[in-house]
Amino acid sequence: MKNTLKLSLLMIILNSIFQLAIATTFSLTDYGALPNDGKPDTEAIQSAIDACSNYGGGTVLFPAGTWLSGTIFLKDNVTIYLSNGSVWRGVNDSAAYPYMKAKIMSREDRVPRKAMIYGYDLENIKIHGEGTIHPGGEYSVFDNAPQNERPFGIYLIKCKNITVEGIRMEQPVFWMQRYYWCDNLTLHNLKIFNHSNKNNDGIDIDACHNVVVSDCIIDSSDDALVLKSEGTRACEDVVITNCILRSHASMLKLGTASIGGFKRITISNIVITPSRSKEMHHPIGSWRGLAGIDLLNVDGGVLEDILINNVVIDSVDTPIFIKFGNRHDTWPGKPETTIGITRNIQISNVVIRNAGPICSSITGYPGHPIENVKLSDIYISVDGVTDMADTTTKVIENSDGYPYNRMFHSNLPAYGLYVRHVNDISLRNIKMVIEDSEVRSALHLENIDGGYFYEVSMDQPQSDQPKVRIINSNDLRFDIHDFTLQNIEQTNSNKIRIE
């Protein structure tokens, strides 16, 4: 009798659990959608999401097959599960993506925008599984369309507790993902391939707090992984780790938009290489990619406390590009900004191979230096240039220009590192190697106040150029084996010491 009662209670409990699981899973097929029929499933997808949210939360299931939609509005406490073999495609109809006015003003939101998957002021959103999101950037309806007429793939604003993981994303119309003013964002194990249109960024994280990006593989026509600050809020408390990044533009970027700034960013275990795509949609047309690591602060924000460790950069035009400037881009409704600050940057354990002709650079602008930069344990090999004109190039400031590696309008007069307008810089255990012919100096230091250079190995350029050129600088110490004053060319500089 007792055993029979126990068995009955167990069956009741198991049945309740089973019924609850059914009740909290909302399959698209239960709302009239059919896979692979070529018809828009927008209404069915939205109905399943609405029902799930009204129930208090659960999972909206995309079974195997292709499902088509225009704009879908996410809701609180909804998980999207893309089953193995499922493809969520955007419809080939620009009118299916309505314009949405900005909820929080920013430089990127000066005009209404469109999105395939949209959410505002939501909590507890998850998109995961083994399926694919394919917005349809190859559709001819979007050819040459203005930016605001091309929808984001995912666009979430002022949302909390977001997870996107496991899925594949491919061929967006504009940026694949934009997260703006969000908190507690996790992006994990994403495979992203974007080569179907202009502005095909992989991930854009804008003014977000408490972010983890991990184990992602991104190959993009435009920037692969970008942190931005398009409005007044900083992008802060961010961890990026274990990612492979490829691009025809910048692989890993903080900026260019930097009104609110960037604080407490740690980046580790990253592989950076050129894109593997055979298509070119970026207007500059650099098959190698423009820059491996971009740290850009040009709109008045504070960029500080940035740690980058364990990175491999192979065959990129400019491996590292750090720029503090005063572009201060203007637009109607732009908030008041300060001059800005760029400080406390540490980059360590980096291998750079086959660096392009525009060398790595760290530059502030007159009267506004970058402060406290530490580079350590870095290997740099360069392809080299042979034009003697590059050895004496007068590099323009262009501090109010668009910040990218070609903003100086020329190759830089160094093959390893060009540094200008920086206070307190240290280089420790750096090796610079010439793979082919190279006539430029290894290291160019200009307008530097305070520097320490310990165990920096530099191949001699194949010319009468010095290994190090120093201009208008003060208080620089070199602790380098077999290094003498004959290796240095000085102009208007003081307290240059070899120890």
C-alpha cells in the first residue's frame, strides 16, 4: 500500500514537471508557421514570443528548417532556442522593417533606425542553440541603401541580463549586433561571418556595463569586435577572452565613437588575422585589414585602465594603433563634452608577424598627451619598406580627423613603433625583427616626457638611419645591452641616458 502511494505521488510529480515543460515551450509550429514554405513567419514568431512573455517566461522554439521574418520585438523573460538545422532569415522586403525612433539619443541614433530583432528596456533575454541567424545582407533591395534603411541584425537598447551563445550568425544587412546602454551582457561561443554588404560589423557593444565576450570566431568585412560610446554613458567593466578575429577593417577596436569613454577593459587570449573571405565590401579595400588593435579616444571621453594580454597578430597593416585626438564629432543634440583623457594602458605578451608598412603607433596631440603606457614581452617582425623618403616623413597631426591607421596620409618613419605626445611610457623585453629590406629606424620618439626602455632589441635598418630617433623629448632612460649613443639620433631633447 505504501509503495503504491509513493509510486502514485511520483507519477503525479513527473507528470506535473512534464506538463510545465510543455507549457513553457512555445514552438513556432503551434502558431501557424511552417518551415521552408517561403512565406513570412513574422506573425507566428511574434505571437509565440508574446505568449511566452505573457505566461511569465519560457522558451520559443525554432525547429529545424528555414523561418522568415521582418522585425521581431523581443519581450521580457523570453529565451529563443534555434534548433540544429534551423535558419532564422530576414525577409527580402525593406518595408517589413519599420523605422524606430531613438529611445536614448546618441550619435548613431540621430535618425530612426531599423532592426530584424529588436528590444527596448527588457530583462532576461537569451538567444541560443545550434541554428543560424541570417538577416539577408545579400538581398538586392539593400544594395546601396543608406545606413538607416539597412536593419541591424540584433538591436537591444537599455536591456539587462542578456545572453547570446552557441549560434551562428551570417550575412547581415548592416551591423550584425548592436547592444546599447545594456547591463549584464554575455556573448559566448558565437561563429560570425559577415561579407554581404557595407558596414558588416560583427559585434558592436555601445555604452554597456558588465560585459563578457568569450570563445567567439568572427570574420567581418568591416570591424570584427567593437566597443563604442556613442552617447554620454561609458562602456565599462568588460572582459574579452579566447576569441579569433578577422576583418578587412579593424579586428578589435575601442572607438571610434568615444563620447562617454571606456573604463576597466581587460582583453586576453586573442588571435588576429586577415579575413578569409574572397569578397571585398569595405571601401578602403585592404585585404590584410587596417589594424589589429585599435584604441581610439577622440570625442572627449575618458579611456583608462585597459589591459591587453596574450595576443597573436599576423599579417595586418598596422598591428597596434592607439590614438588620442580631438575630432569631437558634432551632431544635433550632442551632449557637452570635455577634452578627454587617455591613460593607464598595458599591453603584454604579444607576437606580431609580417607587420605591414604603416607601423604600430601611440599618439596624442599637442598639449594633450597619452599618459602611462606600458608595453612588455612583445615580438614584432616586419615585411619592411625600401623608400628612403619614408625615413624622414614629416607626420601631420590631423588630430581632429577620423581616427584610423591611414589618417597621417603616409607611412610612418619607423618600422617597429612610432610614439608622439606621450607622458610616461615604458617598453620592456621588446624584440623588433626585419624580415626583408627596411630603411627606417626601429623606434621614433617625439614629444615624450618620461620613458624607460629595458631590454629592447632592434634590428639595424639597412641604411645610415639610427635605430632610435628622438625629437623634442625629455627624461628617457635606455637599459639595453650593447646599446650606445651612436644608435640614437637626438633633436632638441634633454636627459637622454643610457644605463
